[in-house]
Amino acid sequence: MDKFIAHILVVDDDDGIRSLVKKYLNEKRYLVTTAINAEDASEKIKIIKFDLIILDIMMPGKSGLDFLNEYKKNINTPVILLTAKGEPNERIEGLEMGADDYLPKPFEPKELDLRIKNIIDKTKQTNIKRIIEFQNVKIDLNKQLILQSNYEYKINNTEKIILKEMINNPGKIFAREEIGKLIDLNKERSIDVIITRLRKKIEIDPKNPKFLQTIRGAGYVLWIE
């Protein structure tokens, strides 16, 4: 999935629309799975976790609204409805059921792309962890505090930026250059000093770190799982 921005399910009984949307979104680095109707979509969401669903309302058999009503209570996947022009009641009903946005047909692919980006960006912001606890440590980015055993440490904005990225990417090795770009600092020695300072706030034994470790020749990693 590193290659793709997100995995999207496109549900539409129109072969032309499915093909057009899939081709366009593939070019925009989205992985796209298609479904020809609500029943087909139901089977696919049972085995695949999608980042977003593009759902046509008007389909033979079970409608898009029927599908939304049945599944939105059990999944938190964002949904964009494709609606026919002149059907405001269906759009309103869909939004009331939990759809995140709608787009009337016919539509410009570029507009669909922008709506997808807006929803995915909001979803990413919502999913960002800001408070985390592991063993005897609690990191609270909202209050800019680290609680370790019976001690409380303040963290500054630079430390907060680094910790936010590491907390939300556990196990990822951050090269010094990457950390430097995050905090707009290009001096490796200064980055090492910041990491040493963070270790004193997180580790029981900063000289033998258990969580914020150095990967020789690669960078730093936060082990919290």
C-alpha cells in the first residue's frame, strides 16, 4: 500500500462510469476496486478494509441508500454518494444516514478527486494519535507533557513535532535528515541533542534506551508496541 494513497471501492452498475473512475483514480495513485451493485459491494467489504467508498444511489435491486442504511452503522468508512441531478431528497436522506459527501452526475473527474482528497485528509487528521500510554510512560501531545513513573516533563514544540510523527508511525526508522526536515533543522548534532533530551523524559535508563532507540547507520525509532 506504500505505492497508493488509499484503497477506494467504486460501486456503480454503469460499466462506463466504473471504468472511467477507476482509470482516472489509478492515474492519481489510488488503488481502486469496483462493484457492479450493492450486493457485490457487500461481499467485498466483508473481506477488504477500504479507505473510502464511492456509491451510486440509483442501482437495480438494492439501492445505494439501502446499502448505506445497512452498513454505515457497522463501518466507519467514508462514503461519497453519486446522485442524479434533481434528486435533492435522496441526497439529504443519504447525508442523514451518514454519507460524507455527494456528487451529482454527470461530474468532472477532477472534482471527484478533490472531494476524495478533502475526505481522506480529514480522516487522517481524525486518526492521529495525540495521547498514548506504554508501560510506565504516558505521552500527552495536547498538554505537551510526558509522564514517566512519578515524574512529569514538559515538551517543547520541536519535541512535540518529532513525537507526533514517531507515535503515529511506530516501528518506523526516522533518518536524521527526515527529522531535520520535520523541524526545519539541518545540523545532525543538534538533532542528536534533541533525541538525547527526549530520552531523559521517556526512558528509565536513558543511556540504555528501551523505547527511543538508535538504529546504527539509519536513524531513530520509537518502539511502543
